[in-house]
Amino acid sequence: MKTEIQILFFGLILILTGCVTLYKPNPIYSPLLKEKGDLNASALIGASGCGLFNLQAAYAISDHVGIMIDGMYHTRGSTNDNSSVEKLNMFFAEAGAGYFSTFGNEKNGIFQLYSGGGYGYTSDKIDNGNQPYPEVSTKYFNIFIQPGLGIKSEYYDIAFDLRANYVRLFDIHAFLYDQFAWWNTDLRFYSDTTIDFMIIEPTLTVRAGGEKLKGILQLGVTIPTVHPNSYFEVNTSSMFGIPLFKISAGVSYTFGRKR
């Protein structure tokens, strides 16, 4: 009986504190490639609304075609007074390809259009020794299209990108979640359930610094559109509004440019 009461108690904590997290957006990658041979790499820390650790890279295989890859790792851990630990781990990687073209008298303006997809895995659980505490895990994939406009100069870059991102969660394993109807409304964490939604992500990216090494600040918003309730079910903290605003910062390095 004591174990059942503890399970119910920590289940309530998960819901009320918004700890059930199965999906987080990654920072938007805006490569701003200009010509064949351009190679850009970036590393960012997500401060709000997106994953914590992020790596990005893009290469121009011609004067108008580029490829890009990026990866994200997100983690969170908290310990309660009774030594129970809530652990979240999320891994995600995606790749894309697209078209870019310069415009303007000095060819500093850039139009870019990328599309691609990715794959991720999430595990979120409460652990306390050998006791059976709630745990949920899932796999997911995304498909995106991302047009953007930018200005690229020697010491600063500015870009605005608009990503439409379709996400589907599948292969859900929900140990103990499906035993409590009050904790599992709409069957959202049952193991035979798939969850999908679409989000729109307008994003402003600013880079400033030297010719090759620049600092990055990225600001954006996540707007759930198709099946918005599904998005909030797998990212419950977003129901409070602030996590819908995305902030990330880091560094970017461009090398290998054709002279």
C-alpha cells in the first residue's frame, strides 16, 4: 500500500510541475552559405524553449546547393527530499539539403530554402532505488521545410527563417502511466499510441565577431498549429507560455571558403 501511495504522489508531482517532457524543439540552423566550398560549424546552448546542447554543420557542394546536419542532447535532473530522482534524457539528430542564392548589388543578401528530417529518442522517469516509479520513453521523427532570408557581411550576419515542422512520436513505452486514468487523460501515454503535431517556428539569428569566428544569439517562437493539444501533452511546461519562446546562444566558425 505504501508503494502505491508513493507512485500516486510522484505522478501528481510530474503533472503539476510540468516534468513530463517527451519532445523539445532544436535551435533552427540558418547556414547562410554563399558559394561552393563554404563550410560552417556552430555550437549552441539552449537557454529556453529548446534542447540544451546543440551542434550544427553545413557545406556548400555547389554555388546554389547546400547540405546540413545538426544534433541535440537535452538532459534534466532533480532530486526530491526523499532522494527520488527525476531524470530526463533526449537525443536527436537531423539532416537536410537545400537551395541558396545571393542577391543585391554587393551579393550580401541570401535567400535559402532547406528541407529534411530527423530522428530522436526520449526517456523521462522518476527513480528511487528498486521501487517501481513512473517512466515513459518514446521515439520520434520530424520532417521540415525552412525558407529564410539573410544578410551576410564580414563581421556580422542576420537571418530570419520560418520553419514548418511535422513531428510524430511512436513506439511509446509508459511503465505505470497507463494504470491511472486520472493521470493519463486521453490515453496520451499508452504504449500503443502515436502522437503527431505540426509547429511553426519563426526565428531570428544574429552572428557577430570576426571574419570567421562569431558569437551567435538566436531568438524564436514555437507556434503549435495542427493538433496543438498533442504538442502540449508531450511538453507540458509549455502550457505556461514562457517555454514557447526560444533562446539559444553559442559560437559559429566559417572556413574553407573559396577565394
